[in-house]
Amino acid sequence: MTREEKNQLIDSLADKLASSNVVYLTDVSEMTVEKSNRLRRACFQKDITLEVVKNTLLKKAMDRVEDKDFSELYETLKGNTSIMLSEVSNAPAKLIKEFRKKEEKPILKAAFVEETVYVGDDQLESLTNLKSKNELIADVIALLQSPAKNVISGLSSGGGKLAGIVKTLSEREA
């Protein structure tokens, strides 16, 4: 690979890292072609980009991204590394967890999710429990709707009681 080709690859990686707020570093070494293809297919179905990269090129690409600090991930750039990029913060973690029900790999090396760094495979459970942006929006809407529903429910049930009381009082006087 020529220097020019390496620079183009680094620039391409840097652009992908800059545009994504969810970056997972995994180890997919020693996977058979069949297992690797199944993983790639699962990633494609979940709208996750999976790329095997050279550690030195990935580190240079991370250095070129100005608005994000990937320095905590540098120590994990050993051995075989693949990156998973996604729009949904917990999608790669859920995919890894699901895939590992039958296989030993991929192993989570580290993750960079919305400016927060998670290092180590033991963080996988924490990452699967993260809520996506859409899930958080749904929770906020549900919380905002709850008091309004209670008020409407109280008014509608109270209106029936009030009408019954007025009717009873009007019948007594007559």
C-alpha cells in the first residue's frame, strides 16, 4: 500500500469517526469465514457498519478527528481490531450480546458512545442497557403525558359525580 493510499484510508476513517457518535472497537480474530459473514449480515440488518482496520491507521485517523477525544481508546489498539459504527448507542452492544449466545466472539475491546468511553468486555452489559435517543424521547413524552391524563381522568370522573350530587339535591328539595 502506498503512502497516498494510506492517507486516503486514514482520511476516510477519520471522516467516519467524526460523523459517528457511536464507535465500538471489537476483536473478531480467529472467526471462521462463515461466522464472520453471519456477523456482517447481522450488522447490515441492524444498520451497523463493520470494518476490520489496522491499529496504526485507526490511531492516526482518531488523531485527525479534532472535536472528539479518542485518546482513552489507544491502549485497546492491540491485536486484531474491527470497528462498529452505528447511529443507535446500544445497537452494537445488543448485537454482540446476541451473537455471543452461540459464539465466543466478537469481544468488546472498547466503545465511544456520545463522548463517554467504555473499556473492556465487562462493559457490554452496561452498554446494552443504554437507552437510544428514540427510547429516551418516548420516555419523556410518556412522563409528560402522564399528569395530563390524570387531570383529564379526574375531571371526567368527577364531572359524573358532581352531576349525580346536583341531581340528588334537586330531587330532595322537590
